[in-house]
Amino acid sequence: MIELDPQLNIAPARISHIHIMGICGTGMAALAGMLKASGYQVTGSDSGVYPPMSDFLRAQGITAASGYGPHNLEPRPDLVIVGNVITRKNPEAQGLAAAAIPYLSFPQALAHFFISGRTSLVVAGTHGKTTTASLLASALQQAGLDPSFMIGGIVREFDANYRLGQGRHFVVEGDEYDTAFFDKGSKFLHYRAEIAIITSVEFDHADIFADLDAIKRSFRKLVAGLPADGLIVAHLDDPNVAEVVADAPCEVQGYGFSPDLTWSLADVRADQGLTHFQVNHQGKPWAALTVHMPGRHNCLNSLAVTAVLHRLGLAPEQINSALSSFGGVKRRQEVRGIERGITVIDDFAHHPTAVRETLAALKEAYAGQRLVTVFEPRTNSSRRAIFQEDYVSAFDAADLILIRNPLPLANVPAAELFSSAQLASDLRTRGLDARTFADTNMILDHLMTILTPGDVVAILSNGGFDDIHSRLLEQLASISK
């Protein structure tokens, strides 16, 4: 096997043609669009090229090959960007090594081409990254600062997960996942943070992190990389966050519910789809703010953004105007439709903490209505037994829980795998109505027999879940005709 030459892990001085391996990933396709808009010739490859990503790339004038191989590197590009889905055994990666072409990872490329020369605003943490980064980017746009951004979800204001603005700020979702097969460090280490938000630190990504301490070490590296005149906005109610920022080389502003923090929340209340809260700064009342998102966790996300906007010079009334106009992020408490008086909601939650906070927020937002929760364990971590006990207390706000049996992980002993049956049994012991299903079709069939007007169906998965949302709405609509 041929190994990549570390000396070629650079951007050459002259670049015209860029080839992207793994181009159909959400972030990689966005990067491809940004590079194309910047005047580069862009080609790419992936294991399968199909809608909607194939349509997106075609609309951008980008040619993408289906399947990997050395032939995709002809004509020879000036630079190859290697996605983290690519392994060193991939035939195209082997072709790259043999051809001795300069290469970068996705985070390296994003930093080199787009973050460099701008003020980097990095949003990191186990939970809330996408919503918080989207809220920050939207607020900067509302304030007329014309930001650029790269985010892991579709921001409603822009109907996109990336943007190239003319302003000096670049907002990036700082993922702790590893960079590439040739760089096992976290992505966020490449983003040159000048201001960083850290929302939470918990164990996740069991496929790359051995334990919580390993995750903390990565976050400490992020913290250590900030400049002396930088700023960390840290959720210091979380003891893990407090630990990783303890030796920060720059100013740390804590936020949370504790009144002794730099920024704190008080008087949180929900009212007809709005959430109102009081912001205190240095223990004194500072502003009353409103957001169109339910849940204490979204108030915390908004508070973190408030701290950053304050640092950038925005006045309280500007911040309130920006936050109150935020339309949300797709797949974060997103109402996909209402049929027969039944509301169908799509949410990305999969970690036990995210499940708990999301369901609590929805129960508050839809007070008095039955909350039916459909859960698909799909991530590497959620299909392992590591969260088996944590999930038991995560569904308390739900009135009915339907759990899909997950696909087993290869090369993981059965004793180490998550059990839907065990979770359902433990939830029933807790007094909750929980049931398991072998597949999506069985869940849909059951939903059609039990749903009544006024029900709220919250579908939790970080994947497509066999398009269950659209299929459920279609079946409900067909009955009403």
C-alpha cells in the first residue's frame, strides 16, 4: 500500500483545477460550490452520485464521477481535497499517493481558501452547534455585517448551509469529529478561532474517541489555540466545559443560568410559539429578549450568541431584533407539515441529552397535546450500549415512544450493542408507554392506527429515516380526502 507524502499536504502556489474526493457529503458539496463560485475549476467523485446532491452539483457546473479510482485524477488536478469518508485503502486515495499530487483535508481547505483573512467565529460543543452557529450567522446578516459561513444544517434565512459574504466575519460550525484518515485530530483545530463558543462537552463519537477524557483533550487543544486577544464564550454551568477552559490563554465569558456568570438567564417563559427571557450581564439586568424557538436549551444558545454580538459591538436592541427574526434550522424542531390536525416534526436529536432537551421543549411548546416520539438509533454511538442507561431518562416528556430497531454495527460484539427492546422495557418500568418495531414500515402502520387530531409526532434521527416524515404526511392526507 502506498502512503500519502506528508510533504504534499499543502496548497500549492498556483491552483486552477481542484478535485474533491467524497464530494457528495453535505459539507463537501458546499465547499465545492464555494470553490466554484470563487473561480476554480472543480471536479469530484463519490461512491454514488444521485439526487439531490447530483442536482446541486450539476446546477453549479461541477462534474462528479460515480465511483472511485485513479482515472478520476485525469486530467491531473493541481490540488485534491480528501473527505473524511475516504480511507487510505480507497483506490483513488492510492492513485493520489502514486501521482504525488498536493492534497488537503476538508477543514484545511476551508481554512486556507475562505477563513484566512477573516475573523473566525467557531461554534463548538457536543450539542447545539448547528442552531447556535445558524443563529449567529443570521444575526450578523440582520445587523448588516454580511458574514460568510459554513454550517452543518440548512439555515432558513439563506436556504443554504454556506455563504460567501463580503464582511470580515466567518462563522463555522466547529465539529470535534476527526479530520481525515491522514489527520485524526478534530476538524475544529484547523479553523483558526478568534472567538469561540463552547456549548457543552459530553461523551460522543464512540468510533473515534475512547472516552470523555479523550474528547476533553481535543477541546483543550481548541482552547489553547486561541490568541491572547481572543474570546471564549463558555457554558460554565457544564463542569466539563469549565474544566477544558480553565487554562485558556484569552478572556473567558461564562454563560448559563448561574447568576454569578458573565451572562445569565432569568425569567424564561413560553407564550404562543415565542420564548421570552431576561438577560443579565455581570449580575445586572441587561435586556429582555425573544426568540421563535422553544426550550431552555435554545435560550442558552441565544445567550451565547448575545455574548458574541456584544463583543462585536451590537447594541441590545439590535441583538433582540436579530434574534427575534431568526427562522430556525431545517431538521431542528422543524414542522414538516400538519395533516388532519396532526403535527409532524423532524429533529436531528440522537444523543440522550439532546433527546431530553428537545422533547422537553416540544412538550412545553405544545402543552396539552399528546407527544408521540419516534426514535431511530442511527449514529455509531447510539447503536452501542454506552448510552443504554442514559436513554432511559431521556424520554420523560413523551406520552408514547416508538423505537426502531437499529442496524447492528459490524465487528462490535452483541453484548456491546444498544438494545431497543431493553430500552422499551426500561421505559415501561418507568411508567412510560414504549414499543419497538423492526422497520420503518411497521412504525408507519402503527402510527396510522393510533394518531388522532391534536397529536404531535416528533421524529428523532440524524439520518433520512426512510423518508418517514413525508410518507406519514402523505398517508394522513390520503385519509382526509
